[in-house]
Amino acid sequence: MKISLLRALEVSQNASAYHNDDILPLPPSRRTWTRKVFVFFWLSTTINIAEWSGASASLALGLTVGQAIAVNAISTIIICIALVVNGHGGGKWHIPFAVINRGAWGIRGSWFSLLNRIILSCCWYGVQGWFGGQMVKVMIGAVWPSFYHMKNTFGPEAGMKTNEFVSFIIFWLISCPIFLLRPKQYRIPAIVSSIIVAIAAFALFIWALVKQGGGGPLFSNPEAVYGVGDLKGATLAWAFVRLINSGIGGWAGGILYQSDFSRYAVRPGDQFYGQVFVIPVCLLGSNILGIVTTSCARGFYPDEPLLWKLYDLLQAIQRHGGKGARAAVFSAAFAFFLAQLCVNVVACGVVGGMDLAALLPRYINIRRGSFIIAIIGICINPWKILNTANSFISAISGYAVFLGPLTGIMIADYHLLRKRRLKLSHLFLPNEMSDYWFWHGLNWRAPVAWVLGVWPSLPGFCASVTPGSIHVGINWIHVYYLSWPLGFTISAVVWMVLNSVWPPPGVGEVDEKDVFGTFGVRDVGGDWDGDGEEKIAMDEKGVK
């Protein structure tokens, strides 16, 4: 009976403990993302509530508008470079992050990095879902203003009100059916939502500039919010470092799992155009729109708290607006609601589903995994961490502590050690015959490099997530403010040293035949990625 039940739960007859159809290398027929699709996808995922509010939160810590823009420009450049570099493997070999990581951690050791990513997906699904729920609240409130005054049945310790929870659940229920689509079918929704949200964001920005008659009071006279006061000297410098790291931390997961998207590229390198041309412009543009609009709102709504959260700004517009304000607020909320659906479903749910599919491929595919991520996302209580600018920044900075070292290992292994060459068949071979089996499926070098990259930031991290309970010296706090670049660098350097002293097997080797039918005629155009060598030796199946 038990055996029959387990067999019934298997995703397919071909699935095993180490692979299923969702994590095998994609053949040409399943790769449908062109350059245009990547451009619109990144447009829809960079203009969203988290980016708008995350950038504006820096104003609440005492920065001027110019300083806040500078911070976000620096973090955007670092994010863009990291995305391009770490997305290369997916575009070339058409495998997800979970499989590429087997090359560094080992067939079984990669489960550790998967668990880190799964936890992050659950957290971000809850956070982005809460943002989406807030847009639902604004839309309902624009139609029925009495919804804002619904009786609150939660106590003060809950961290949320009844109407917010109802809105969150509505957004959650709307999101779930979208998981029934395959990732390759998200092209049209991504294009539609990107156009609508871009129009809404610019309309809100222009309206704020016109209404204020300028950039607002925070351009030159930042107010002391939350008791911060004016930032000068070393205090200002470390605020810059903290916020740059926070900006990277918000994208640390996206940097790590970039191959989950780039693997769908029709041609290797198609993902490059969206990353290089769209992400810097749209990500920084979204940051600037949020920062300047928040400053303007401080000017024409001086009696309101600093409106760094987009949904608070929209509610304020409805309260203070005249005729037509409700319709305008509903339209803006609907646009950002669509963007949140795209971000939450694709960048959180589907990505987490891929990781779960790689963790338990016999019983979980992307669709099942996405539903599991959605269920756990409710349980993390996202409303508890999004109420203040400090808690928001601390939450997204914390991810960088653990993901920076993982990314350092991944990039150093793929680009520096293996020179972008993988033996695909061995990534799915769960025994001693695989070059990536190492010691019982674990490459001991990876946990050593990861621990050495993580530990310097742990004291500051613990003090940050448990304020008032753990106290550490200011130097440990400053190290924590450098967590992503510091952890990345330490783990990458340690990785290369360990592999120089104890070289692993199969470095630089590739399969003699196209075992999975991954490569087609459109992949064989010569030195497409600048590796400085020809990659094509055709046989009857494809690429040798």
C-alpha cells in the first residue's frame, strides 16, 4: 500500500532521485525566450513595489535624494555585472542553478545550496505576496473606501490589520492558478505587465513632480526620521556601505539562481541583452522614481509620515485627492498588482519550485514545488518585517550573508576553475563514475569555503536580526554591512586555493556527444560567448 502510494506520487515514470524532465538540459524545442522576451521580462520584474520602496527607505534613514540615488547606482552596477556573469552557465548549457551547482558542491552536496535557496524563495514569496496584497487593499479601497475602515479583529501584537490580511489572502489565491502554466508560457504576461507598470510608474512620478513643482524638500534638507538626524563623515560613509549591501542583498537570490531563467534562451547569449541594457536602466530608473516621488510627497503631504512605501503613498493620494483621485489610485494599484503577480509567481514561486524539483525530483516537479513555496510563504509572517525602514533593510540585507559566499563559489568554480566547460552527463550520474561525485556525493572544499566566507558577518547579522538581545562591537556591525562582497570574495579566493592544492577530477572536460539532445543547429555559431575557442564538433546527434 505504501509503495503504491509513493509510486502514485511520482511525477513521471522517467523521474529518479536525481533528475526529472524539469531539471534536465532543455532541448531547442523547449527554449522559447528570445532577446525581446528577456527585455520585457526584466522590465516587468525591475519596476515593482519592493524596488520602489526599498530605494525610498534610504530616505527614511537620513540620506538626501542625491545620496540615495548614488547608493542605488553603485548597487545596480554590481548587481548587473553579477547577473551577467552568473547567468552565463544557464544560457550556454541550458540547465538550472541547482544542476550547475553540482559541479562545485557535488551531486549530493548541492542539496545544501538548494535548501538555502528554497528558504529564501519562501521568504521572498511571503514578502512579495504581502506587497501584492497591499495593492489589492488599495484597489478595493479605491472602489469601496469603507474597506479601509473595516473592523480590525487582530491584536496589536499581530503586526497587521484584518483588511490587510484579507487582501493578502486574495492576492495569494489569485497567484496560485498561474502556477499551472509552464515557465515558457510566461512570455506574453511578462510583456503586458511590463508595459502597464512602466506607464503607471512614470505617470505617478510626473504627477508628483508637477504637483510639488520640483524634486521636494529631501533633495537638500533630509529630515531626521526615526531619530537618525543628519548623517556626516564616517556615519554617512557606513550608511552608504550598508545601503549598497542592502541593495545587493535584495537581488542576492536573483544573482544566485540566474541560470533558472537564462536556460530558456533560444540562443546562448540571448539573456545577455536583457541583463546588460534593461536591468541597469529599469532597476536604477525604478529606484529614482521611488526616491524622487517620496521626496515630492514629503513636500505636498507634510503632515503625513514619510511615504516611502508605495501603497501608503497611494492611500494618501486618495485621502487628499479631489475628483478622479479614486480612479487614478485604482489604476496605479492595478498596474503594480500585475507587476507583483509577475515577480511573485516567476521570480519566487517558480524558481523555488525548480529548486524543490532538484531536491526531490522523483516526487516534485516545478508546478508542485511552486505550490509548496506558496503555502510556506504564508507561514513566515511577512507583515512582521515590513513595517519600518530599518526592519525592511535589515531583512533584505540578511540574505546576503549566506548567499554571497554561495555565489562566490559558484562563479569561481564555473568561470575560473572550469573555464565554462561542464560534462553534462556526469551532472546527472549519481555514483563514483561521475566527476562530480567526489566523496559520497559531497565536495568537501565547498562547505569549507562557504563557512569561511560566512563567519565574519555572523556576529553583526545576529545582532541585526535580534535587536536588543545580542550586542556586538561596532566593528562587527561594519563587517556585516560588507557581507555580500566580503563573503563573495573570501569564498571565491578560498575555493581557488583549495582547488589549486587539491585539484578535482574532470576540470575542463566536456561530453564527447550531445547526450541529452540539448544542442541544435541554432547553438552552433562558433565562439558566441567570447571563450576564445570553437565549441562545435558536429556528429549525427548534435554537438560533440
